[in-house]
Amino acid sequence: MKIIDCEQGSAAWLRARLGIPTASQFHRIVTPAKWQLSKQARGYAFRLAAELLLNQVTESIEGIEWMERGQELEPAALRMYEFEQEVATAGVGFLTTDDGRIGATPDRLIVGKPAALELKCPAPWTHLQYMIDGFGADYLPQAQGQIFVGEFDFVVRYSYHPSMPPVLAHTFRDDEQQKMLRQALADFLDMRDEILERARRHGLFAERRRLATAVDGLADGADLGPLLPGEMA
């Protein structure tokens, strides 16, 4: 595992993630039932290939209202979790596998344990669903993915709402799921790389490889705008 020291959401963080699969999107790569490549995998591979070809972030931001509210509540959620569980946590930037080809961004690391914490401060109806139905199978690829990248023993997911009881879940390393996930990720990276090779074989992107050099400048603190979709020249 490698740790890239950067602030989550910063230009350096965006640059570190550019074009590589990250744990939060592993549900697009594998099915939680059989841990095989999903129908969404090829579409996600094209998206990552486009990021590398254009040197441009392609992520869209949905649910802005509740995402901003979640960011406001996150400090309170963290204090509550640390108080209830009697643990300390530490911030972290971006994690990658040793080869740098796969990444993950857990919200926090749990001090003294090979574990990570995911904090959620969702809309009330979503939190209620977590209370009644749990976090659902779609969360497993992300959790096992963070365990895979971060070499953790387990990942904690904690959902917080100020007017409702919190929801806590632990996902522990599953060796069989880890084996299947590793193979699926290898197949996915082969797919992404094959798309890149075919695109570059046509020579259409040779001149654009360094076109968006704003990404490099952004990592040094320049304006974030050119990294956003639809704002490249």
C-alpha cells in the first residue's frame, strides 16, 4: 500500500485518482453476488480511459444539497463515533496499491488498528433505510475494495443523523471475496488498457496527451476549474 499525502477533494487528490479505478466505484466493476465483472464495467473502463486520454476529470456531482449537508455534519458524526466506540481516528489522503494502479479514499483510519472508517450523513430517508434494511450488498465491493487497497482487516461504516440512532456495520476481510475481487480488477485493468491502446493506435490523441497540463498546475495549487468536465479548451 502507498499513501499519497493530500487533502481529500483537492487538486492533488483529483490528480492522484485520474484514470484509475477507486473502491467507491467497485460496484460498477463487480457484482456483489458472484464477484465477476458487471455489465457496467466496460462503461466505467471507457470513462477512466477518457480521463487518461484527455487528462481531465469526468466525475459528475449529484445530490449537491445532501452532500453539502453531509459535509457539515461529518465533524459531529466523527465525534459521536469516536466517543461511542472509544477509539481515535486519523485523517488520510489517497491510498493506492503498491503499483499505483488501484486506489481508495476511506474517510478516516482507525488509530492502532489495521482498519478504516466510512462516515455517512445521508438524507433522513436514506438513513432510515440503513436502519431497517442495512447498508445493502452494493456496499460490499467498496468495503472489500478498501480492505484490498489499504491492506486492512476490516472497514467500519457509520451512518449518522442528528435526530435518529446511528447505524454501525463492520465488514471484515473475506479471503475468498478478496481473491475474486483481485482477479476481477486485473481483468478490468486489462480492459481499460486495451481501450487506451486501441484509441492511441489511431493517433487521434497523440497531441492531446499533454494538452491538459493544467492538471499538473492544479496539483501545485492552481485554480480547479480546468479539471472539471466541460471546461477544457
